[in-house]
Amino acid sequence: MKSCEDAQQQGAARRNQALRKIRTCEHLPVQIREAIQTILDLLSPASGYTVAWPSAAAIAKRLGKKRRTALWYVRAIKALGIS
């Protein structure tokens, strides 16, 4: 059980570190930064911080955008090598 807790703590630490980096990164377009923050926000303790990317529909709903726009953001994030 200890290794599961360690994995969760490491996942949470990586998520929080990534959030800090993204929030201070000025060279990313605002929309992409918001999409990355949303993806990271959807990783939660309930998932153990170990789930795959959230669906485009979930990202779109959180951002108040259409699913197609969320897909474009995800493609842009992947193209930037952030994924």
C-alpha cells in the first residue's frame, strides 16, 4: 500500500510543479496555457494523479468552448512537445 501512496504523492508533486511552470510561462498563447491548466486540474487525488488525458469534451466543458476547439488545443499542446 505504501508504494501506491508514494506514487500518488509523486504524481501530485509533478502536477503541482507543472502548474507552477505553466502559470509563469509567458511564451505560450493564453488559450493553450488555459487548456494545459485545465488538463492538469482534471487530474485529482481521486484518480491518484495517474489517469490518461481527459476527453476533449471534458476540456471543452471546463473552458466553455466547443469540443472541436478543445481538440485543436490538444493538438497544439502535443505539437509543442508538452504532452
